[in-house]
Amino acid sequence: MNLVDNEAIVSIAKIADTAEGGAAGTFRVTRDLATGPLTITFTRAGTAKFGASGDYTLSIDGSPLTATSFVMLDGVTQVDIIVTPINDTLAEPTETVILTLTTTALYTADPLSKTATLNIIDNEPIVRIAKLSDTGEGEEPGVFRISRDTTAGDLVVNFTRGGTAKFGAAADYTLSVGGQNLTGTVVIIPDGQTHVDVTVTPVNDLVAENNETVILKLKTSKIYTLDDAAIAATMTITDNEPTLSISKLSDTGEGAEPGVFRISRDTTAGDLVVNFTRGGTAKFGAAADYTLSVGGVDLAGTVVTIPDGEDHVDITVTPINDTLAEVTETVILTLKTAKTYNLDALAKSATVNITDDEPVVGIEQIDDTGEGLTPGILRIFRTTTSGDLAVNVARSGDAKFGPTGDYTLRVGGTNLTGTVVTIPDGEEHVDVEVVAVDDAVAELTESVILTITPLATYTIDAASKTATLDVEDNEERTLTINNVTITEGQSGQKQAKFTVTLSAKSSNVVTVDFSTFSGDIDAGLTGDDAAIGSSDYEDASGTLVFEPGQTTRTIIVDVFGDTEEELNEKFSVLLENATNATIIDDVGIGTIKNDDVIDLAVTGLTFSRNRFEEFQESGSLTITVTLKNVGTVTFDFAEVDIGLTPDFVDFGFFSLTTILIDTPIAAGKTITRSVVINFEDEPFFSEPGTHFRVAQLVNVEPQELGTGVGEPDANNQFISPTKDVTVLPSPEF
């Protein structure tokens, strides 16, 4: 079962705002049930103060409402609460009245409409200030306007003065209202008027000043409100003293028309005395670089006068035409400040250039030269042609001067041993010939440098004060190549490095082609000692380049290592097609030394018995033989023939047996083998007497080169140091 509440829901809303001196504002309180009287309670808040001595009062149906509750009569669903503002004379911002309903046991305040806000607008005037016009010395006054948005009653307005201009009759400006001087900082907007104008009258003095400002700023008051966007206004007072500037009308030069400075003003009234300073690199005075004049009259000082009615005066710059060589010099006039005029900040200084009329001298290279060639030429020139002109020069460069050096100089066919050259009257240049000394020394291209050195009679062209001429050598350069011997190694690669030599440094790029060939080209390309390309060495070819100054280059040929015993082998490197040089030794021989040794030594031999019969048919013999690989190559097998010999010199011997060793014997390794001979199975015959024991290698693998039987180079036969075996005659014999 649902229980339905029968208490009313009460809400409040703002119907209308209000303003001082205007219609009252209204709050409306509403309930949804009209049955029975209902006491409604509320609270007051907001920025406005309640009460007759505050900002507003409340009433219902004409009756004051001072309490915070009222009764809504039976059958009534809404009541209007009237808000009446107090019309005071205080300047205030817009204020608020906030009423909030309070929930009681008799009703519920609508959560969404239990509070309402009403605005009270102030009716005091809003005051602002604006500049109507600027002013200047000798011009119409400027005007500030102080305005309000109402017209009722006199309104007293306070302000402050500011800005760069000073207030007062003895200063920069005065103020007035309606023709009356205003010495204070209070003005009145009369009843019925919306504004009052404040006149700014500048004091027309004789002092040159910058533009100055007058700033009036309104002060706050209880009886008006200030417009935040127009609290202050600024007026500019322009000065009426003339503004001076200086400019250059023309440059000048020795022997040329004078140069001119012009000092100008922006007015024409009255004589105006102007002060200036002299500066620049030129020196002032008749005994120096220039003089000044005005209207044909020498100006020794630094003061000129612009006459009444004129807006400028010209100052003439006359250069002194001396005989000294000088760089272009400057005359700088700078205006000085004064109380009677202003200076144009962008034109308070000007510069006139004085060019020199002494000749400018330079030097240039016309032709290079070389040993056995026509002379080279260095040309010394000037910008004038009048009179003989002696020019000093300095010699330098890596070529040595003199007949026993690398070059000599001459002018007009005459040897020049000194350092002074004369350009004749009427000529603009003179040629200095550089004659190369044709010696027998191979040299690089060398340089001759002539530099013009200063004299008082000319100026040196900075871009042409030095010239360089090249002297080429005419000696022939030759090319040679050396021979190289290299041990091949057991594996991998080694580099055979051939050096190709240029007989002397060259200023030219020298090139030469090279290529490799099997064998010795000089002795024939075939034979047992010819190394094979791509097998014994890597074929190589190309072009060597000698940059200027280089005298050696290297050719690298890769040589392959192996383990074969072989002859020393040869290959050739051939030089051909040289440029800027002659080949005098065109073949370099590369010798590949064999380092593979095949050598197996018999290092020991023992018998288990040392007595035999001439014809031995019984018993047995144990033989032990020792072999050592003293080479660099592994032996896969070896055959050893063992016997007796009566003679150390004659190596013929009576063979007892042959031992086969089929176990590989690596380089440096030793192996021992024993064998037993049963004479009943293998009878033995030898001559009676004492014998040496003998062990001889008869076959090995690998074979020694060229033997065909595989005998090593040395130690292939072991003979006991003494005859320690005895052979007795057999009884049968």
C-alpha cells in the first residue's frame, strides 16, 4: 500500500530586478495546495544590506515585511514579495538580494526552486575622461573632456595630473575650465550637463624639448562610479623649436670639385646659430687635408648661422691637393645639441669622402716560363700616365734569384738586379721579364713572387699587390723497378712488394702501367724455375700514379704458400706506357724461395747378435731401426734395407732384410721398428771378416725432386761407427 503525503510543495522565483530610483523588484512564492493558511519561512542573503538604512526593504501587499516569515492565506497559491531599493547618494556596484525558503513540518521547499536572486542596480553616475585634441607650443590649446551618464545635479569630480610635461605658467602648460584658470585638481559638471571640458594651454618657451605628455587621471568617489576603460587620458604637447639635420650633398677628391655638407631646419624664422664638431680620418687645416668655408668665406671654427628666412646653410669642403699617396679619407661633421633647436636623431651626423689623386699601383702575372722557354712576364701597372713613377718591389717564392740560381729579371732588355722598377712618363705599365736559368738539376716547378712595397708617391691596390709566376723544369724524369725475393711459406699468402722509383720529384702527374708474367722476362718466360700465375702467385696489373712531389710507388703481388719441395721460382713485373717520364728499367724479377725440405734420417740401428757364420742357416736375429723426419713434409711410408758391409768407402753391402714402415712420419717425429729374422727360414750369406752394420733408405713417399727413387737429401744411410760384427767361415766350407 502507498502512502501519499498531503503537505504542500513551496517554491520561489524572481519576477523582476530593481534599481535605485526605479520600479520595485519582485519575488514570487508559490505553493501547489491552496487548502488552509500556510506559514512560510525564509532567509535573506546577498551583497545588498536589508533595512531602511541599508540598501532595500521588503513588503507584501503594501505592508512592510521585516520578519523572515509570512502567512499565505487559505485558498491563495502565490504571494509576491516586493523589494524596494533605498535611493542613496553612494556610488555602488550592482548588489544582490537572495531569498531562500526553509522546509518545515507543514511544507516542503522545492529543491530546484527554493532560492531566488534579485539585482539592485545603482543610479549614481558613471564618470569617464577622454582626450579631444593634442596641442603644441604656439598652437590651439588641447582639450580633455570629463563626462557622466546622467545630468541631474552638480557633480564634483576629482583628478590627478601626471605625464612628462610640468604644470604651471613657468613650466610647460596651464589648465582652465570655461576660461577660468584651474590650479587645483577638482572640476564640477553643472546640473543639467553631461560633461565639462578641461583646456590645456602650452607655455610657448624658447627651450628645445622633446614632445611631452599631460596625463589626467580620475580619482574614485562615493558619489560616482569610474568607467574602468576610461579612467585616464593622455595629451601630447609638441615643441615648436626647429629640428636640425645634416646631410652630405657631394663627396670630393684632390684636384676635384669641393664636397658639400647641408645643415637644414624645419622652420625659416630668425637667424639660427648652429654648433658642430669635426671628425673623420682627414685632418683639418690648410697644411693638412682640407678646409671648410660658407658662402666663400673660410670657416675656421665650428659655428655656422642659418640666416633669417632660410631653411639651410651649405658648408663647402675643399681638399688640399698634396703629393702624398693616401687612402680615401673622411670628414665627419656632427651637430651639437642646443636649447634653441632639436636634433633629428637619424640625421645629426654626415660624412664626406676625400679621394686621393696619387696613382694606385698593382701587379699581375701575364705569362709563366720554364727552362729553355721564352721569358715569363709580370706587369706593374698604375691608374695614371703622367710622369716617371718609381715602384718598389720585393722578391720571394721558392725559386732562387740570380744567374747561379733559378731565374734573373730584366726590364726593356736590361738586367734588373735591384728592387726598383720605373714606369715611364706617358705609360700606364711596365713589364718585368722573368728569365729561367736552364740548369741540369731536376727540380719541381718553382715560383717567383713579386710584391709591391709602399712609397709615399703611390697607393697600392690591395687586391693586386702581389703576383706569382711559375718556372717549369725541363730535366727528364726516369722510372726504375727493383727485384724482390720472398720465401713462399707453408700456407696462406705473402706479399712481394716491388718499388717503382721516379728519378726526381716532378710537378706533373706521372703514370706508368704494370703487369705480371710467369718466369724471368729477361731470361725467357719458360723453364723449371718459372712461377705459375694463379698457382704460385696472383696475377696483377694496373696503373701507378705519381702525384706531384712523389718519387716512389709500390706494386704488391700476392705469393701463395705450399708444402711442395720445388726449385726457387721466378715471375716478372713489366713496366710500360709511361707518361711524363721515361722507363729505363722496365722489369722487376720476383724470386719465390722454396722452403719445403724432404729429409728422412736413419738415426739408429741395433742387432741382437754380432757373430754370424759365412752361411747362416740357423738361429735368429732381432734388428731394431730408428728413423727421424728432419724435414718439413710428412712421409707416408719408407723402405729400409739392412745388411753388413766390410768397407766403409764402398757402400755395397750384404742385405739381411728389408723393413717396410707404412705409418706416416710427421715433420720432426721419430719412429722405431723391430724385425726378427729366422735364419732357418731366411738363410744369410756374407764374406768372413769384420763388418759394419748398415741401414739404407731405398724408397720413401713423398719423393725427393728429381731422384725418381725417393731418396732424401741426407742421412739416408746409417753405418755403425766401428766394425762390430764378425762373420766366421761356415764348417761346411
